[in-house]
Amino acid sequence: MDNDTVTIKVVDQIGIQKQTLELVVPKLQLTVSELIRLRVHNEFTSAKLYHETASQQAKEIRKVVDGKADKQFIWMDSIRKIDLNTTWEAEAEKACQNFQNSEFIIIAAGKQLESLDDELILDQESTVKFIKLLPLVGG
């Protein structure tokens, strides 16, 4: 790993459910757009691997975080929902649009990121939270 590559902890939260995974980022400073695109690329590649291999090890797609194995959480809700007939770039565009439409928020260094152009400065201790917003009952 070169000096500009770091592995960060990503926490996904939908309601009270949380999942944690590690994400390797190629540089220490990214925009929100770059982070989302990197994240979608990683998930799309994992989904393709899941569908293309018979290996049980690959199908489980596990990461180890804080000393325990944790299933990798796929942001697009599940591997089965990713349209493998599209491209990761098209899925990244959808994810960026969903961010702009406030369907999920991103929190880094204790601050909510507001724009695709916001910049994050990362290190090995960084945790980035993706929180999917759920509509209120009756709302």
C-alpha cells in the first residue's frame, strides 16, 4: 500500500440497523462524489463476483472489522437488486443523484456533508457514515 492509500471504516445505517465494512481509498483527500463513486464501484464489482463465481468463500463476501467477521453490506440494499446489465458508472450516477435528493446522508469527522463537491481528508482512523433516510410513518 502506498502512502496515499488508506483503508477507512464505513458504517452503513438504515433505521437502527448498522453494518460496518472497510473501504480502500486511493488518496487521502476525496470529494463526496469521488467517495460515492469509489463505493459504488467496489459494491458493483463485489456483486459481479457474487454472481459469477461458484466459490462459497466469494459468495459470502466477508470483511473483518474490529476482529470479527461481518458480512459486507451492499449500499444498494442487496446484491440481488443490482442490475448487472448496467455499468458501475450508471449506478454511481444514480447514487450521486440519490445523495443530492437527500435519500441518504454522509457524515465524516462528525460533520454532515452537504454537497457532492465537499472534500474529505482521510486517514487510517477515519470513519464515514452513510445513513439512509426512511420516511416517517404517515409522512
